[in-house]
Amino acid sequence: MKVTLFQIIPIAALVFSVYAVSSPPPVLFAQQQTSNYSFVTAWGSSGRAFGQFSQPFDVATDSAGNVYVTDFTGLANQVQKFTSNGTFLLSWGFLGTGGGGFANPASIGIDPNNNTVYVTDWGNADQAVQKFTSDGGFLELWGSTGLGEGQFITPGGLAVDSQGFVYAGDFGENNNIQKFDSDGNFILSWGSPGSSDGQFTNPADIAIDSQGVVYVVDNGNNRIQKFDNNGNILGKWGTSGSEDGQFSSPSGIAIDSTSGNIFIADRGNDRIQVFDSNGNFITKWGSPGSSDGQFTNPVGVAVGSDGRVYVTDEGNARVQVFSSGGG
């Protein structure tokens, strides 16, 4: 039986200090609207050849419109690069340790200034974050196993802001977000295990808007938390369920750079939900299945500069593409 990522439960928890806020952040509510996103194309199938996947996990786009996909249990071709229409370009990665080797490549983030690619290794905290050129040339790695600064138990979500700072989350017992410069030098961290404001239960993914606001998918608490770039909480939204604005094991997040809207891969509900930057519900699409526009465990989501939305459909071993304009 295949065990998917978010069935993994940390075996211990250690409490760290969390940034204090002077007053509780607002709880944000939802409003309904019919989806205007339509299916454009899809690519991928189960296998080990170029363009195929074992468990496609995360997806990201660069400034040229190329699409990068991580394959969580792939033995080779663990990071694949495609055109926006799914034409295979190149791949890198192998099962192992050292530069370019992964146990389980997980989240992927692209520096918007120079298209440098960062990938977290879920299964090896001793190489938690790896850094590559856009063609897969290895540059450096950092991280070690532990509970201290720059250490991880289960490296998870990752994002890069407009200044080149790298934010990496720990899905494991650290339950925190760490901020590094582009060379892996530790700057700060925030978060601890729990469900209070600023705490996390398995932070799964991270996205950062053009103003430097940091959004974190708090998977185990079925919510999204919003912070400034120093970890001070600004807001939150979401509860457990299947109604608009509710989540079931949310896993991925992306921001449309034009509208500022927030896209969430609501994995347990097999759908994508869209919110404004304050957490107000805008639209949704998706249902369980394998037809166009349906999902079986949507894990990652990305929005290209042209507004196209890319979703890793883990259970169907494919990437699906959607557009609000239908093209």
C-alpha cells in the first residue's frame, strides 16, 4: 500500500517560544462565488521515464514560464523541468546523498530574481535544502538533523521572497518556519507545536507575496496563517470540513502575482480553493476522480506569470493546468 506524505505523523513534539502579538489576529470568513477556472491540459502518467511520475509532489514556475515538478518517491528524474504546455526539457536527481541526491524531494521554490531553484529533502534533514541552477547544476546544500537553529526533523515547505531570502518549514516535531539568506545562513525562526496563533501542527507549505507577507499552510490545524517576514502573525483562516473556506489536510499554496489571490491545494477534499489576501473565499474547483479537472490528492499548486494554475495530482501521477480564460 502506498503511504502518502500527510499520513506521516511526528512521534514527538518539543515546544519552542513563539513571537508574541499584542492582540489576537482576526479570524477571516468566507463568501461564495462560482468558479471560472477551466481545464486547459494535463501531462504525466505513472512510471519512471521522462515526463512520468511516481508521486508528483510540488510544482513551481520560473520567470520564463517553465514548470518544475518534484517526484517524492522517484528513483531518478526526481526534479523534472517542462515547458508551460508540458513538453519535457530536462531532469536531475538520484536516490542518494550528496549534491543532487535525495531521499524524498519535496517542496520546490524559485528565486524570482535569477531563477535559482531550491528543493527540500523530506527524508534527509542532513541535506534539508539543496540549491541548483535552473538547469539542475548543483550549487550547495545546508541543514542537519536536530531541534536547533538551521536544523530539521522533516524538511517540508519552501519559498523564496523577492529579496532572495529562503523560508523552509519543518513538518516534523520542530513545527516551525526558518528563514535563511541565499547561502543558507540562518537568520531567524518562529513557531512551535500547537494550535494557538503562531503555532503549527505540520506546516506543509509556504508562499510569499510581493510585499513580503508570508502565508503558511498549517496542515494539521486545517488553516492558513499569515505573518510578516519576521514571523509576527497578521491573520488566519480556515477550519476542518468540506464547506467553502474549510479544509481537509491542506498541502500546497501559491499566490497570483497579478491579483494577489491565494490558491490552496485542499488535498483531503480533492479541490483547489481560492481566497483574497485577507482570507475571503473567492472560488473553488475540483472533485474526486481521474477525469479532466478531477483530483486524487492534489498536493502542490503554482501560478505562472500568465495566470495559469498548475496542480500536481499525486494519486493520478500527473500535472493539470487550468486558466480563468480557458487557454
